[in-house]
Amino acid sequence: MNFHRLAVFCVCWAVSSSEMQRPEDDPDKDALRYDGFVVLEMTLTSDLQVKLLTDLKEEVRRKEEHGTTTIEEWTGSINKERPFSLLLAPKVAPDVLMLCHKEGIQYEIVWNDLQSVIDLQNAEAVSSSKTDRDDGIAAQTSGMTWARYHRYSTIERYILALPVVHPDLVTIERLGLTYEGRQVWVVKLGKPRSDGIKKPAIWLDAGIHAREWISSATVTFMLNELVTKYTSDPIIRRLVDQVDFYVVPMVNPDGFEFTHQKERLFRKTRRVNPFNACIGVDANRNYDFQWQTERAELRPCEITFGGDFPYSEPENRALFEKVLDLKGDLKSFITFHSHSQLWMLPYGYTFDLTPDDAVVRDLAVNATNALRALYGTVFRVGTSPEILYTSSGTSRDFAKGRTQIKYVYTVELRDTGEFGFLLPAEQILPSGLETFEGVKVIALRIIEEFARN
């Protein structure tokens, strides 16, 4: 065993927690099950249909207790412009189907028993943990692969291993503790300039919504490509030499762990709300730019509850402070989510476009063209109100509106709704590879526009 392997082994062994003692594929016996849950893809053709379905959803949600999911958007939102999908509990599905038949609403059943999909993926996870890829010493010694989804303890071991294996390229920093006491880490990746001149920087983050596992898997894959191919790939060498990357692989580890153990489709943080039994806040509605002006819900049991005040969540405060710290250095801010295959620009709270929308949009088109060239995966480009829905208090709008970072994007990864938040692990590598093609386009533009010779 060489020095790097020995050092990484010691670092990873020293990171002890109760999570590390639990097998990765061992959800709690009392975990919420989704037996009989249905996913319907629907197409509406009139304002009346939109109103009737929205009213039914609101009526059902008002009767829910403790945030129990009975009806929610699976893909997109209720509208008549494009197809969307709803997730329905067994007790709600008959009412929705009755409305469809009565009002002539077109629908297709995507899944008639969501638990069967979850069970299948849990079984596949056990058999897909090995890979023939050489992902480098940091990945090997931490147990990290991109053939399966990992728990936070493995992701954290991988983060801790990176500066040991790549001390010339990587430093890591604790941003703060989550509500349940987990660390939120940022990885800084870049080759320092010999003349000491600051380089332009790019921010990448993932996992702000707990159930969106593919986001963190994709971002850690791109991070690993940057560190392991620095010496062999001239484009990656150029990126790392001329740009600093700040990467937060997991914004919401509390919620992420909860999705592994208790409730696969949980979205929010895990902070206890003092005056309500419903747990958590939508961390991507909790930023202080245009907070709760559009769509972000005031009811704590809603999945889009924006909190009692901005930055009520320690995870968000930690990111907010770091991004402000880097104000002036950051030229791009990209936050990764799933799903729907969208590359979204600011703003989310209004249909009004930013003054530099044309250039920001043009770069997004170039990025998605590069992405599509690899596997043919099509991403739509636009603002959130244009192609998804209005949203306020988001990290994207904060990054653009509060810090004036030029190239700000929210990227909704694979797929367009078939598997949705349950994207099979076999799609991690394709997602990582194609998304990296798009990110490289952004990074090369940053070099051309901002790097100093």
C-alpha cells in the first residue's frame, strides 16, 4: 500500500458515525411504503380543467396530516401548455380518475404501484456496487463508485480523501453543521497560479432537495473527472489551471439520509417546526431574494414551505455566507436538481427577463447542445416561469439578484418523468458524462471572458 492509500485509509477510518455502522442497503423496517401509489401523465386542454384539477389538489392537501403525501406534482405543474405528471396515493387516485373521465382529461398511467419500482431499485443497488472503471485512489479507498447511489457517510469519506490524494489541486472546508449535526462540505478544486493572481470561479452544488439523488451522484462524478483526468486530458487541465471550482456535493444531508431510511420521496430539510408537527423546510425556497413572493407555500406541511423567515435553515445560512464570501470571484453558479431535463435561467419569481438574458441564454443553449451530442438527451432552455413554474426564494435567484453572478443556472437532470426521482443507478454514468459536457462549455466561456493571462 503506497502512502496515499495508507493516508486515505486512515482518514476514512477516522470518520466514525452511527451511519457508517449501518449497511448502505438497510432501510428501516418502518420506512414509509408507496404500495399502490400511482403516477399519471396528464394533458389538459382548457382553463376549466386546470381549475378543477387544481381545486381538487388543494382540497386534498388541506386535509392532509403531518405532511403525508397524497397528491403532488411528479413532473412539471398543473397547466394546459404541456403534459405533466401527478403522484397519487391510493385513496386519492379514484377521485382524480373520476374527474378525468367526467371532464374528458387525457391521461396515461406511468406507474400503477410505485413501491414495486423502489423495491426493484433497492435490489439492483446490492448487485451493482462493483464497477470496472478506474475512478482513482480517493474513490477506491472511500468505497465511492458511480454504479450505485451511496449514503452520505460514503460521500463524506470520498470528500475527505480528495485533498489527501490530490493535495496540489484540492482543499476542503466545513461550511457548517446541519440541524441534525452533519457537516456540509465545500470542495475547492483548482491549480493555484504561480503568480498568485486570483482565478475566476464556478460554483456547483447538488442535493438541496433530499429525494433528488441523481444530482449529487452527477456532481461528484464531475468532480472526480476533474481530479483524476487532470494529467491526461488537456481540456480538463486547462479548466483546472485557469478556473477554481467550488463544489458542494450535498447541501441537505439530513434530508438525504431520511430518504434512504424512512421516506424515499421526502424533499425538505429535517428541522423541527416549533408550532407544527410537519418537519422541515424547502431549502430552495428559503433564500432572502424575493422570499415567499411566488408559489412558495406558507403552510408548514406543504413540500414547498419556505420557512418562517429567510435562512431559517443552517444549511442555507452556510451556503449564503460562502457565496457572499466569494462575491466578485464567482462568474457562474450552477445548482443541480432533478428531474425534467431543463436548463433554467434567472429569474424564477417573475416572467421579466434579466438585462443580460440573451447572452446567458445563448450560453445555456450551447451547453445543452454539447450535452445532447453525447447521447441525444434533449434539455429545454428557459426561465422557470417559461418552462416549469414560478418560484421564489431560490438559490438561483439569490445568486443572480443578490450577488450579480453573471452565468447562473438551475439544471434539472434526467429524466422527463418516467422514473422521475427514482432514476435507476445505471443512468448515473450517462448523466454525469453528458452533464459534464455542458459544464465544460460554461467553464470554457468563463476562461475566455474572465481569465487573466
